[in-house]
Amino acid sequence: MNPYRKCKGFTIIELVMVIVILGVLSTVLVNILRGPLTAYVDVQKRAELVDIAETALQRMTREIRLALPNSIRATATSIEFLRTVDGGRYRRLPDGSNNTVCTMPDTDKIKLNSASDCFEIMGSLVNLPASLPSGSTSLSACQNQTALCLVIYNTGQSGANAYALDNIATINAISTSSITFNNSTDVPGFKFPNKSPRQRFQVVDTPVSFICAGANITRYSGYQIQSVTVPTAGTSANLLIDNLTACDISYDPGSSTRAALVTISLTVTQPDSGESVSLLQQAHVDNQP
């Protein structure tokens, strides 16, 4: 072996050149990948915001579609309605028939003009809760949410306005085939102002409000039925959405031939990035009582 043979390897200059080239290539690669990575993060943030806003809109419109006909009251930042849990059509029993449904005197003909009465249901009720308040004979029980409310032909106009308790009665007893209502304790002269031309009735459990305030939308329920849109003490309040930067609600009551229309527009902003999305959703509402 030749002890003077030169050893092969890299010089310092070559190593420095390699490092410089790798640095240049890394910079180019980072610049190439930065755009897609940034876009991915932005899309993910927008998707999260869209999901938040869409979930809130779906919740609101789903409940709004349960509104008692002509019970929606809306401002630019709030909406209130009476929520129905069931409904159907009523009828009197045939003349001279054996009355096994209603036990009250002379109930073979439906009156709807006294403080207490009952009627037969055409079909059956399927969406009522498993246990029902019963035995109350006062209108205040319905007004204060300690009993279910019977509503017939709510037009929302004076004399037939459920918020004014014109056409609401406390359900005293209910079954799959009949309903008994009773306001005799505090409204002895009560009567429904109008019969429904199509013999329809609705069962209402509570007012519901969605109110935009500051950066939040809050859902209120379980408060007293009243003429003004102000949730009161004892109200169940639940935060629906936060980080709200814009909220707009409008209501077109429609007409006798066209359904009502609720339009809700929300803008949600992510605090750390300032990213925001705006969504608009509309819901058709039956206003035929």
C-alpha cells in the first residue's frame, strides 16, 4: 500500500455550496407549499364557521316551522312565536249517538261557547309528551305553562289573538280520541270567538323567542304568554351561538293564499383570525289557522 496515496473527500467549499443549494431549494419548496397549506387552513376555519352558523339557522327554522299560525312576532333582531306540539281536526258526535268520549252533559253537539267543553278528535294525536298536566280549570294554568293550551282559529287580529288569550283554553284532560278544556275557575263566561272553518285545532306548550343581543343569539322558552315580547322571570335561557357580528331577521306575514316567510341572515366571525362567513336562510310558515 502506498502511504502517500491522497485521501478522497469533500472540501469545505463544496460543503458550503451544497448547503447553499439546499437552502435555496428549501426556500423555493416552502414558497410553493405555503399557498396550499394556508388555503387549507383558511378553508378549514371557514368550514367551522359555516357549520356553526348553519347549525344555528337549522335549529331556528326547524322550531319556527312549529309556530302556531299567525303567532310570529319579529323585529330586526328577534323573533317570537307560540310553539305547537300537536294538532288536528275536531268534530261533534252524531246527533243521538251514545256519547262515550265526552262525559259532560249535552256534548253530542260541540259548543265551543262555554268555559268548559270537550270534542272528539278526528284521527289521533301522536306528538304529545308522555305525561300531561291535567286537572286544571283556570286559564292562568295555560298562560303560565303549567298546562297545555288549546287554540282554535288564531288569526292574530284583535278578538282572535292567542297572545291576548282571546282564543286559548286550558286543556283539562286529553286522550288519543278526545280533548276536554276548562277555563271555568277564572273565566266563567269564556268562549272561543270563532269556529275554525276547517275544524282545526292546535295544542301549544310554550312561547319561544330567539333574540340577537351583542355577539350572541339566545333561545328563551317557558315564560308567560303575554302581549309584549319580553321573556320574564322563570324563563329558560340557552345560548344558541356566539361570536356573532351581524344579525338580521325579517317576517313577511303572507296572505290567505300564500304562506308566511321568515328570513334570517347571520354573520359569524372567528376572534383569532378575523375570518367571517355570512349565511341566509328562509323558512315558509303556515299561516292558515
